[in-house]
Amino acid sequence: MNSKIKWLRDKINQMDMQGMVISNPINIKYLTGIDAEGILLLTRKENFYITDGRYIEAVNTVLTIDDGIIVYDIKDVDNYDNEDFFMFCENVGFEDEYITYSKYKEYKQKYKINNMVETERIIEKQRSIKDKEEIENIKKACEITDNCFKHLLNYIKKGMTEKQIAYEIEKYFIENGADGVSFEPVVASGVNSSMPHAVPTNKKIESGDVITLDFGCKYNGYCSDMTRTIFVDYVQDYVKKVYDLVLKNQLQIQKSIKEGMTPKVLQKMVESDFNINGYTMVHALGHGVGLEIHEIPFINSKNENILRENMVITNEPGIYIPGSFGVRIEDTVLVTKGSCENLTKSDKNYIVIK
Amino acid sequence: MNSKIKWLRDKINQMDMQGMVISNPINIKYLTGIDAEGILLLTRKENFYITDGRYIEAVNTVLTIDDGIIVYDIKDVDNYDNEDFFMFCENVGFEDEYITYSKYKEYKQKYKINNMVETERIIEKQRSIKDKEEIENIKKACEITDNCFKHLLNYIKKGMTEKQIAYEIEKYFIENGADGVSFEPVVASGVNSSMPHAVPTNKKIESGDVITLDFGCKYNGYCSDMTRTIFVDYVQDYVKKVYDLVLKNQLQIQKSIKEGMTPKVLQKMVESDFNINGYTMVHALGHGVGLEIHEIPFINSKNENILRENMVITNEPGIYIPGSFGVRIEDTVLVTKGSCENLTKSDKNYIVIK
């Protein structure tokens, strides 16, 4: 059995569960390496992965004997098998924050489970602490992202559309060793930059524009995430004032992130400094990054769980002036014992392109 | 109030519900045009959309006074408001096949709902019947897809990688008026074509390859989906035999699709003809296409709900010989009263590229 499944079996045993139903494909990928549609069942003694004809061949290519997972084609699984899996299990865990209400009812009935127990993201919580190999993958994704930013500074010219630039980002990633983008790139220029989640449009880049570039890639399935705000031809003083305030806070947070710090405190630090200066922090300061672009831990005013060594999170304060412009600066950051390490390393001084 | 929300209010009233919580963003987009993160609450008299600071500006751009939707920033909604929304509602519907078990518990508590009623995809079912504007959007997406296929036949050359071709598909869509791809394109050559859900690799196109191209785009949010299997330099007789059988079935299904037909019967037709010839149909014959690439109705051996006029579905039989090759042929199809119309129209005879 592989070490991640062993960890999970120990964990659920400690919680007095004799089995678990896992259906979140990202959790399954994390535990097994399998990238398909199916369900993973940890029963008293064995691990089963049930998939369908489309994936059997691919799944058997990924698994080795050491994984200790028995693969079934769903066509070969009948009602008797389903009722057998958890026969002697009193409590069976399920992903209450992933599966739908109707799936919950379906599993309970199909597998004749006495007591389905909410596991409250135990796997997602474990995923938040990255091992060496995972950190290497994220570092590589961040490196490609930094290189892409360098490329963009030469590439972006007045007259190009936001869509064209977003497309260049996707192209760069594919041609430079990434699996692809980790999310649809944000390229928001001029007034569009005032929307934190702007979608690239056909607006052309003009002199005087503020451009927010929020983008990242995947490497071996692991994500990077970075935002830089740059300028075309010149930066006006009222924009500089906002930029300086965002950057000051981003650097302050960078100095504050370390094992033991709570997300809530980080969020409040930025919120209060923005408020003092007459602005508002309208979104969360950051989020975990890993197999998913947004994952545990979430850096917001509600999260009081301390940061731990080898978590990877983003640090992304932003200010948005409706109808005018916006500034966001973001790095992907590795939490260490006494400090943190920026994994995205691109320049954060004013960058003015011509 | 817009016509789609009016429809839904009538529908839930008929089902003795006085309100509904809608959180599936695709359903919200369908009902309101809003493309954001938030929750739509239909209460006794009013419609509320609750979102956060990131989206307020974008949402207010989309909605008009005629939509009759009151927009709240979640920051301004307190516990008293939450308990007020459904104050005089005995039964409140929820998307039991969309929201998680833990969200179900959260909503029930937060909104103090007496009785949360499973609505079993009422909105998704309504979405399966397309109106005129929706059909126009899908037709346009299919037209761009056909043109992309024509382009690919000139573009694909021996020595190119599958990834390069997948990337060209994405590029073509972006540069030719589509919003982007409707799903990650499948480009599977040689032995890779034996996996129905192959992911493009760095394998180069070689003489003698069978290539499966499964791709589609979005236009105004609406999807297209098409598969063609083509050949490099020559087609071997044992491949022709499989291709002919798949095509025969695809054309037979095309003749059989019409209002009143059941998906189960369509699936069984292909399964039995494949079985007679010594092959197996390992996946579903098709699926609905609309705002999502896979939506109601699903064309498989379980679905006994009849097809209706103005549904848009795929027709995609396939045969996969493990370790050797595969053939799939797929069109997006509009169901009409007495027959159907192929919306993707690309050639289905043997296509051999040099």
C-alpha cells in the first residue's frame, strides 16, 4: 500500500471509522496518482477503485502492485458486491464537503452503510502540507510563470487586445514545459482592471493603461499563481499612491508569513491598513495552492487555523477603484519554520512598458 | 421579472414550494445571465442575488431593472436578513444533485428553513429544451468547429505532436470568434486512440496512424462537440472494418433520433450491433449539449425519458481495441419533431492525410 493511503487508513481508524468512500477526483489523484472518473473505497482490509470501460486501460498503466488497489470495471460490480464492501463496518467516512446531498443518499443506500460519518476535508487538510516532490513541482511551475512574465514584458504592445495577451500566456506555457494554465489568465487593462475577476476582452492596450496580469501554470499537475500590475507609457500619481500602498502591504505580509501565524491576523493587517488609508480590501488575501489552484488553507478573516511548515499559499492584496482602475500584486509563497520563501520572484517595482 | 425566472417560480409553486435556493452557477447564468460566484434566492415575493465585492460591479452591468433581482453584497447581509428571506415559507427547494451534503446542512441552519425539498434537477431538465437563441448559439459553435476541422486537415503533418495539434485547435477557436474550447481537445494517435479519454501527449504523428480528434468550442457560452477519426497515409483493412461498423451505427442512430425516441433504445441498438460483430460499446452513446458540454439528457442504457423537440444531444458510438487503436465518430444533433438535424456537418467518409 502506498504511504498516502496508509496515512489515510491510520487517520480514519483513529477516528473510529472502518472504511471510507472517496469520490473527489483530486483527492483520488493525490492518494493514488489516478487521473480518471471513478470511486475509491477503503474497506476493512482492501482498497478498491471502481471505474468504467473508458478508463480501465489508463488506470492500469498508472497503478503498480505496490499501490495495493484492486481495480473493478463498474459493469462487473453488482448489488451483492456493493453490499459486501462495507459489510462489517459500523462507521464509514464520506467527503461531506464534496459529494452532493443526493450522492450521500445514494451511497448510503447502495452500500448499505449503517452510519456515514462526515470527515470534514481530512484529505484536503493533509494535502495542504506539501512533501518534497510536491514542492519541487510547484517551484518549477513558478519558475515557468516568472519566465512567462519576462516574455510578456517584451511581447505586450499598444494596440494588442487583452484576449491576444491571454492567449500568448497559454501558448507560452504549453511551449515551455508546463501542462497548461492553472486557471484562465486575467488580463485586465484600463478601467477593466477595476474588476478583480475580469475576463479578457477585445479592448486594446492604450497609452496610460494600468494592466493587471494574473496567471499561472501547472507542472506535473501542480499549480502556480502570480499577479503583477504594470503600466503603459507612464504612471499617474494617483495610481502610484494606490500601487505603493498595495506593495507596502504585500511586502509586510511577506515578512509576516511563517509557521504559527494565523490567516485571520494576516487578513486583518491588510484590511486595517487599507481602511486607515481610505480603501477597502474586497477579497481574501490568499489561498493554498497545490493540485488545485484554490485549496486549503484559505487566507481570510475567518480562518484561525495556524499556518504550518510546507504549506504553499498566495499573498495577494489588491485595491479596486470602481470605474477607474485596480492594482493587485501576488506571489506564491512557501511557508517555512521561521519565515517564508517567495516561489514567484518577478520584479515588483513600477514596470512601465512603451 | 424575466421569463426564465417566471417559469421557475410557477414550477416551484406547482410543487408546493414557496421558495428556492439556487447555487449552481450554470443554472444562475441560465436564469439571470450572471456569470459570477454567488447564490440566487427566490423568496415568496422577491428574487435576491447575493455575491461579494469581487463581482458586484460585473453583476450590475449584466442585470437590468426588468430582471427584477435585488443584488446584495454578502458583507451587508447579517443573520437577521438570512432568517428573514424564507420567513413565511414552509417548503423551500434546493439543488439536491448539485449542493454538497455540508452545504445542505449549512443552508438549512442559516436560513432557518423548515423543510428543504429536493428538486431533482428541475432547472437542468428545463435547460435541456433549447430556445431559438440558444439553438442559434450552438449552431454557430458547430459551424466554427466544422471550419476548424477543415483547417486541421491542411494543418496536420507527420512529425507534429498530439499536443501541438491540440494547441492549434485552441488557437483556431480563439482566433475565429469562439469564446474558447468547450473542453480540452482529445488528439489521440496510433495506440493512444485506443483510450476513449486520451489526453494529448508528445507522441508524434506517424505514417499509418489512426487519429481521433474530439473537440468543440463555446459561442456565447454555448458548446459544440464533434469527433472525427482520420488516417495517415493509408488505412489498413482491419481498421476499415471497425470504422465501417462505427459509421454504420452512427448513421443508423442519426436516422433514429427524433422526438419520442428513448435514449435507452438508442444505446441498446448500438450495443447489440457491436456485440453481434464481436465488439463492445464501452461508453454512453451521447449526452446533452448546451451551457455545459455534458448535460441532460444522457444517452445511455438507463435513461428511459423520451427525447423532445429542441433538445441538443451528441451521437458518438466508438470501438476501442486495447493496445491497438480506436474509432469514434460524433456529431452534435438537434432533435426535431419527426427527425433530427446534424449541427456538425464534417465529412464522415475515410479521410486520409499525407
